[in-house]
Amino acid sequence: MKKLLSMLLILVMVMSVFAGCSNNADGDDAKSGSTVDIGIVLPTKEEPRWVQDETRFKDALKDTDYNVEILFSQGDSAREKQNVETLIAKGIKILIITPHDGAAAAAAVEAAKEEGITVISYDRLVTNTDAVDYYVTFNSVSVGAAQGQYLVDQLNGATGEKLYLYAGAATDNNAFLFFEGAWAVLQPKIADGTFEVQNSTKAVEYMNKATLTREEMGDIIEQITTDWKPEVAKSKAESHITAAPPAGNTFILAPNDGTARSIYDQFSKEEGLTIYVTGQDAEKPSIQYVIEGKQSMSVLKDVRDLVKGAIATAIDTLEGKTVETNGSYDNGKVDVKAKDIKVITVTQENVKATIIESGYYEASEFTGLE
Ligand code: BGC
């Protein structure tokens, strides 16, 4: 009898350890119950952009009956694959994933697909696989176009204006889309001598080409990539400043807010410059920079809309309804049906209307707002 009791006790202990496992993952969001309906895998906690996506997902999902769990991959494709496997083991029916590396994530989503899970690429496209059902995204070509247009709008008729180009990570399909959008606007002004590219021999080589092939874009991106890392952007900016010193008006295509701030911080150490530098994401520290006239613009990609689009896609699928899409993206293997979401340019002039009055952030989170 005593033996039976102690065996029972051990059994109860083992079971409670297993139950505890479902609650110990990063950012675990699962509601009570052992299975998870929707698994979300985000690329890294190291950038405010993705922490914001987590927060906005949590806000939007507060009142749903579905169990949801959010995991972060910390910029590591192996960890990402593990995250997907963890979620598969928990019985997810929908996987929402922002890949760290678009091509490397193919294996992870294929494993999910084999289990009959619906795969939604979120913001970044998983490439070279037919295992992606939907892509919910901002229109990334238009993000790049907004950045390029901002720089063009600051021209005042002079020629030979110094232009420094930077791009995101070559493993992120978005880096190509952003660059494609920016190039379409900047190229005519490079070709006619208004801008002189300072830091990419490949961009100079292709300056008369209105449209670039993916390979040509890859050649340029390879020279100007920041890998999406502020510290890489910083050291590249330092060496570009030495190799091709800026003077007077300085135009900088920076791909996102994190890199924009660190590139600005380097260039602003030089005397006598008027710096025009782009960004995207409307990260709080960059909104502060825009208010202070440091970073010139950002692109507001309203994460609330992206989250809404992803959740609607997930829930329509779970409930057997037709998913509404309004676009499609070639991922190298198939055309993936997409929900394409609009973006807004933020400058010092409209920051109050676009960011505060829209309810995106609170005025109290910033200083110097008039
Ligand atoms: C996203 C950007 C983000 C960048 C770096 C891109 O795929 O679209 O919003 O700034 O990745 O994380």
C-alpha cells in the first residue's frame, strides 16, 4: 500500500512537471488548456519593432477564445525551427511566422505543413517553398518608395548631392523590396547627376538601369547591407565617412529606424552637415529623433493593422471561411496570396497627427512635442 502511494505521488509530480512545460517558453501566451491553436514565431526580441508586434498581438488577442503562444527566435534559424517544432507538438492549427532568414525557414514551415497546419508568413516572406499559405504584409515596395521620395523631395536644384545608401539583411526578402522601391525613385536622379552615390561602386555601375534584376540588387545590397544590425550600420557609416567624407547636404537612405539612428549618430559627429536620413517602423526612439529633427523621416507601418490582418486570416481559416486577400508575392517557388497593408510617411511636420492623434503612441512617451 505504502509503495502504491509513493508511486502515485511520483506520478503526480511527473505530471505536474510536464504541465509546467507549457508555460515556460519565452513570451508564452497560452490560455488554460493543454493545446495551442495559433502559434506565433517572431524573429528577435532585440529590436523594438518585434517586441511591439508581440505587444500588439497580445492586445488584440486578449478577448479571443483561441489559445495562442508567441515564441522568439533571437536571430537564429535553428532556434526558429525548434520553436516551430515546439508549437507543432502543442497541436497548433495555424502557424504565423516572421522568418529570421527567409530561405532557411523553408524547412520549418514544411514540417508544419506536413502536419496539416496552415502557414501564414507575417511581414517577411518565407522563400523557395510551397508550404506558405498566406502572406500578411505591409507593402514593402511602397515603404522603399516613400524613403526614396522623401530624399528626392528635399532636393533644391543643386547637382552632385552626396548620397549614401544602406540596406537591410540579404537573407530578408523585404530588404530587396525596400531597395527596389527606393531605387525606382532615386535612380533617375542618380542617372542625371543630381545625386552622386558615395558608397557603392555597384550602384554607380548600374546607375542607368531603371529596373534592376534581383541579382543586380543583390550586388548592391551586398556592398551596403547593415544586416539589420545597428552596430554594423555604425561601423559601415564610420568607414564610409572616412573613405568618402560628407560635406554640406548629405542624403542617406537608411533602411529602418534602428540603423537610421546609428547612422545619424555617426554622420552628425561631422561639422557643417545638413543630414537627410530615412527610416521605417516608427520605433519610439526614432519618433523622438524625428521630433528633435535628427532622423528626418520614418515610415509608420501600423502594426495594429498587420496584427488584425494576421488574426483575421487565422480565424477565418480555423472557422472554415474564405480568407480575403488583395495581392500576391512570388516567393521563388509559388505565388503566395497576400494581404497587403498600406503605410504612412512620418516627418517632423506630421508626427503629431500620424503618431499621437492616431492613437498609435501616447504624447507622454515623448519630449519636445508641440
Ligand atoms: C521589417 C522591418 C524591420 C526589419 C528589421 C524587416 O523585415 O519589415 O520592419 O525593421 O525587418 O527587423
